[in-house]
Amino acid sequence: MAVIASYEALHLAIQDRFETLVATPESLATEYDNSPPVAKKTSELWARLSVRPGEGRQVSTGAGTSSRTFRIPGVAIVQIFVAVTTGMQVAQDLADKVRVAFQGVSAAGVLYRFPSQTNAGRSGGFWQVNVTIPFQADLLG
């Protein structure tokens, strides 16, 4: 597995994969961490991607900080919102596309595990489905 240089690079690797394989092909309005909000009231389908690194551990030693490696686990959470009147099929289809884009893949220095899906229920005028994608990445220390 390749080594990532920073937390910013980790976030960008996950966001880029989501944009390339899910958001752009689906013309999906998407909110990212600390980005401007999506015009939710006019969209029947939209998503939010949040990257949450966890507590890492040192996996290699070396002379100096540039040669130490830390393994960082975490989760990426895709919250899918569809208008309540749309039905479940649209949300389920998109959740499956997210799962296929990430499950068991190692790309850009990030190893993705098997995603899980949760029907979170009604959120305002939207039905919410969450896809949780566990990952790990090696970060230079």
C-alpha cells in the first residue's frame, strides 16, 4: 500500500474517488466537509460525504520523522438524501453504486474495507440512507 503524506491528501483521495465514480456520473449534488451547502430544497437527490480518520498507531520506525509510518483507520460516511415522495429504490441504487466504488479496493494510498448501509429514516422532507466505508491509510510521520 502506498504511503500518504498528510491528512489533507487522505481527505482528497477519498473525495476524488467519490467524485469520479459516483457524484459526477450520477450528476449528484454533494456536500463535502467544510464546503458550501447544497441547494437541498430544490434537489430531489443529494449526498453529503464526510471523512473521519480515527486513532492511528505507529507501524514502522526510522531515523527522523520522515521515515516513520503511522497506520490511520477511519470511516468515510456518505449520507444519501432523496425526497420522501421518491421511494426507496433511488436511494438503494445510489447506495449500491457507492458500495461498488469502494469495497475491497486499494487506491491512491487508501485501503477500503466492506461498506455497510443503514436506513436512517426521515430527515425533514428527505429519506436518508447512510453508507459507512471503513478505510485505512499509511501516513508518513
